[in-house]
Amino acid sequence: MWQLYHFPLCPFSRKVRLALSEKGVAYELLRENPWEGREAFFDLNHIGQTPVLRNEERNVTLVDSQAICEYFEETVEKTPLILGTAENRAEIRRLVAMFDQNFFAEVTHPLLHERMKKRLVLRAPPDSRTLREAMRLAQNHLGYIEWLVDNRRWLAGAQMSLADFAAAAQVSVADYLGGIDWAGHEGANAWYRVMKSRPSFRPLLTEKMQGLAPPSHYADVDG
């Protein structure tokens, strides 16, 4: 069986978990805190980042969330997530890259550093200016999500795709960390509520980082 090295608030691990679940791929979760610098984990991924997907029986190790998702897109026919015409597939990949790179750098990573790592690892207070800027930029991203769902059925077009799951993975971590203000973004919130209601998403909503509780609305599929 596949084993996924992750920690609960890793957005890239969440993206992989959603894709694997949607495609019906069985896997086992193994908790890995990359900041601990465990040598055996660096042997699997020399840059020491989650997610890492390992299959001992087949002696296969996959690293990087997009590489993992593309691997199963090529090897598992069920529920294609990068689909449609060449133009559609390019748009899906564009949006995945935008959320993996821009949303993460501007919103998720600062929130993780200030509200998770500083609290649980560094035992330091968060920087309020950094938090305010991350939350301001989150509003810009919510506005773009809203524009997309106003003009398309799903983020990348007429069908749900990996773009929706990549975006929802990032948004879910930011939401857990209290970095999302949904006021004035009903369209984006409606899209996210649909994503939260999927069976593949529900396990994510039940997991918590010890010592760091989410807002009351976090696991509410109607909130």
C-alpha cells in the first residue's frame, strides 16, 4: 500500500490526499513534521518537505505534490482531474501552479509561519503586520476565485478538476489558521462549501494540530 508522509496543515499533502481519494487510490497516513529534520525522512526526500508518497512493495518513492498528482493522472483512469482539450488542461495546470505558488507564498506560508510554527515550534509571538498582509492578500485571491466561479461552473471550466482541489487545499489551511474573512465573498464561499462537502474532503476537516484549534466554522460544511 502507498504511505503518505504528511502533517495535518501541509496544503500540498492535502492536495495529494484529495486527488488520491477522488481517484480511489488507497493509502496510509504517516505523520511527519519536516521541521524536526528526521534523517530517515531526508533519505526519502533530500529537501525534507512533505508530501512524500512511498510504496515499499514496489520500491517507488514519489516526491512533490504536482509530480504525485500527475503520476496518478497517468496511471489511474478513474476520475480524471486534468481533463478536457489541450487548452483546458493548460488552464487547469495554470491555476494549480497559481495556487501552489502564489497563494502559498502570499497567504498560506506566512500564516503557517506566524500562527503555527512560531506558536508550536519557536514559542514566539506572531508578527501582526505579516498576518494583516497575508489576510489582505487572501482577499485578493478570494476575489479571483469569485470571478472564476461567476464565469465558469468550476475554477478551470465546465468540470471539477485538480485546480479546484489545489485551491481548496490552500484555502482550507488558511481558513484553519483564521486567515480567511468570507464576508463579501459569497460566491467563493459557496464554491468552497461544495468542496468541503465532498467525501474526499471530510477527513481533512476532522484533523487538528495539537495545541492549535481552528475557528468554529472551519469544519461546518454549511459555514
